[in-house]
Amino acid sequence: MKYDSSSLPQRICVIGTSGSGKTTLARQVSQKFMIPHVELDYLYWEANWVEAPLDVFRHRVAESLAGNHWIVDGNYSKVRDIVWGNADTLIWLDYSFPLVMSRIVWRTFFRVVTQQQVCNGNYETWQQALSRDSMILWVLQTYGRRRKEYPILFQKPEYSHLNIVRLSSPQAARDWLSNLALDK
């Protein structure tokens, strides 16, 4: 599907389980259309993996999404009303469990070994990767729940304005992105 200038998404939210590629896709859209990219992790996590107080987090999100053009990535139910309520398009990266699990294992390993900063001066560690706070364990706990939860949420009246785009593979995401171009 090609978009024309009147139907091009203006306020996009990318959701999906951890490790599905939300941030990567959001960055690509942001760069392609020169629109602000908002990573909810940066608004939620303080240094030393301290969670921002709820009122601070909600204020940061509302402030970050005040403009007419943006793309945001993240699954925080604490701000879903703000994010989904202001979005016009919701992209759901609904990839297979084996793909997501292999990605999260690889990403965790890479971040720990290279000491790649995650956000706000935070780093993943071996201790964290093997603990109850492990992203690998998080995916195991949330993957199935999100796949059941999202279609139910999409049916709620407060989200009826959203254009829902369900992408079931990285190739589908690449195709969607390549079709996000103005008709000439």
C-alpha cells in the first residue's frame, strides 16, 4: 500500500514484545520522514535502573508527544492512554516466539559483552541477565500474554481511531517501511 501525503501516518506507535525490533523500526521511520523519535525506555528509566515516579513518567510522555508528528516505541501500559490516545497509527510487531527469543538472547549477550549503554547510563550485566530482572525471562513471561492482550485492547472504543498495522515478520516490516513513501 502506497500512502499519499494526506494519508501518511503522522503520530505512530510501535509495539511488540521486548526484542522484536520496535526501536529499530521506529528509528528507521524517524530518519526516513525526519520526525521525532521517542523511546519510552528513556523516559521511564533513570540512572541505575531506577523507575521514574509515575507522575514524572506520564508528564515526560505527554510533553514528548505534544507535537503533530512523531513515532514512539514501547509497551508501557502506564501511559497507554496517552500514547495510543494521541497516535493515529499503531504498528504491532507480532513476530514468532523463536525469532523474538533468539533476538533477545543475542541482544542481551551483545550488550553485556560490549558494555553497550542501554539508556540513561544504564547497562545490562551478566548478573542482571541471569536474575529475575533478565530480559530473557521477561520475554518468556510476557510473550504469550501480549499476543492475547493486544487484540482485545484494539477493540476498545477509545482506540477505534487507530489504524492498526500487524506485521508478522521482519520482511513484512521492511515491506511496510518501503511502502511508506509518498506517491509521485
